[in-house]
Amino acid sequence: MPEPVICGIGYTDFIIRVEEFHGYRSPGILLGGFMLDAALHDVGTTPYLNVVTETVVCLPDAVQLLTPCTFGNGFLQIFDWGKFALTAYNRMTLSGVRVWLNHDRLLRYKLIRDWFERSDHTKKKPPFEPLAQEILKAGKELVIHRPVRLHRALKDTQPVPTGNCPECGESYPLHHGPTCPSCQGNAYYNYEAANHESRYISEKK
Amino acid sequence: MPEPVICGIGYTDFIIRVEEFHGYRSPGILLGGFMLDAALHDVGTTPYLNVVTETVVCLPDAVQLLTPCTFGNGFLQIFDWGKFALTAYNRMTLSGVRVWLNHDRLLRYKLIRDWFERSDHTKKKPPFEPLAQEILKAGKELVIHRPVRLHRALKDTQPVPTGNCPECGESYPLHHGPTCPSCQGNAYYNYEAANHESRYISEKK
């Protein structure tokens, strides 16, 4: 039997790439591979590919691994909706394809169902390989995809005036208000001890 | 003169990796490399590395390229604050290092200053190599880093009850309300024409 191919990559190579980038073998990225395969097939070849994922879990890494779209280059947008779905689209035409899972069919596959309904990834992870084999078997049967048109481009490309925050002195976009988000009380950290900038510079220079 | 090394990677190899992942040579990722170098040096070797970036631009890709932390594996968090800063920390101890740019020193470097103050990446991109040479020269002199302690872990690992949305039928976290975020009016798309799921399956099977 020939090796399964996901997004043009043989299964063995696919899993190695997933481990390298994501840190471990991920059923969600394997399933995401089938979803992207369906979406990219319908969107066709374009230099203007953008992708939106509707969850922060796994799917963003499938996109970053299998397409030219990354979070940092702005061609991947992520909504924290907890929905295992994505849309691939042409950012010039705003036409694309939304892909998600067929929940009824998913119920027929015990290992996939148990893994998917765990969903919160706090319980013990199931062994990868039996689950992966079930995903390879079910594969595209689980994937629903429909053509969509986006309401608007999701990448913000308008100029953003910036200035220095009067409290911390750091540069920030002025639309946040008179001080930066951190100085407005959103800081996730407290500073400890003194600035030891000079130590690093003298050590490493 | 020996080749500059950023996060343990020689400059030539560094730029190739940036092009492969990010799509083009990015001054922000080069500068991000120096910032991460400083942060990781101080945090030290740990299997519990997490990173937070305070901008969606470039820095997330520097982190995903140079550390095991990715958006999809949950060890990279991103705040859309427009601040060119990041914090690397140990998720077990919540101790870490926040890194940002020394704005006064940055003003001394014409190409870096012009690029940084453009900030909104809508204007024409400056030629990469002269700017990169200035970044390599300035490098760690631009980087300010201070030890911090996080208020709390940023990765949410609590169980999230899910159910199927009564409108679209898709699985979503119930804390969003009686319907999923998309059916609550946040959808970024409209469906076009009919479901052509069967076509893809019959074509590709």
C-alpha cells in the first residue's frame, strides 16, 4: 500500500516535520493537514493565499507548517473561538473555502471521537499511532468544505501613528490611549531587582 | 572577521531559515533574534520555556523559528499591543526576562531608526542588506532586558465544556453563550453556492 500523502508530503516526512516544529506528534495537525488539503485544492494556486483559523489549538501550527502563511508575516489570522475550523482564501479576491469537521461522521470513529471530545487537552493524551491510523483511514471523509466570501480583508494595513509612552518610555500605537496597554494596567509581569543590561553586554561582547 | 551568530545560528544560515519560514528577509526577525539571544541567555536552559510577544508583527515568527515555542503548541502567547517587546519565562517558576529596545540608542542608527519608525509596514520596504548590517553592528546594544515575574501562567489549561451550536451544528466552547461566536454575528464570511463536499471526495479518493 502506498504511503498516505497529506498536502503533498508523505506521512513519514509529515510526522517528522510536525515533531520538529510543534514539538510532538499531534493528531490535530494531522487532521488539520486533511482540512488544508481540501481547502487548498479548492482555492487553487495563488500567490495571495491567506488563512484564518477559528481556534488557537493545533490548527495554527498546521497552517504555519504546510503553507507560506505564518502569524508573524500577517497571512495567518487566528480567532480564539474554540472551533476546529479554518478558511483559506485569496486576499485579492476575498474568495475562499471554509473547512470544518463532519461531527456525525466523526462519531463513527471511536479513537477520533474520544480524542476530539477530550478537546480541552488536560486529560491524558491517547497513544498517537492508533489514533493517527484512524485519522488516515477517515481522512477526507470527515472534512466539510464550502466556498465563502470574506466580508473584508483581515490583515490591517492602515498606517498606525506611534509615540513613546509617557510612563514606560516605550513606543506604542497611540490609538491605545494616553499610555501604552501595559501601563494601563494590563501588564502580565512585575519587574524584579535592577536592570542588569550592562552585565549581558559586557559578558557577550 | 568571523560570521555573526544569532541564537547559536550563523548569519547566513539564519537568513535562509527566515526566508523559508517567514517568506522574506525580515529586519524585525533579525532584531528579534538579538532580543531572544539576550532573554534566553538570562532565562537559562529549561524544558519549560514559554514566550510572550507584545506585538503581532515579526516577533512571533522570531520566537517560532528560534525556540520550541509556537502559537499552536501553546507555549507562545501574543498580545496585540503594537509593542516591540517580548518576555521569555519558565512556566513552572513564572520567572523570566522581559526584553525591549533602547529607543535613545536606536536614534543613533539612521537605517534602523527609519525602519523602526516606519513601523506600520505600509510604506516601501528599505533594502534589506544595509539595514541588516546596521542591526548586526548595533545588535545587543539596542536590547534592554530586565528580570520579571509573571502574575500568572498565561496558558489556559482548565477543562472547557463544549457542545454543538444549535444554529450551525458545529462544536464550540459553551462559555461563549447559547450559540457559537460565528452565529452570534462575528462571522467573517458568507457562504457562496452549495456544499460541494461530495465533489472533492469523489475526485480525490
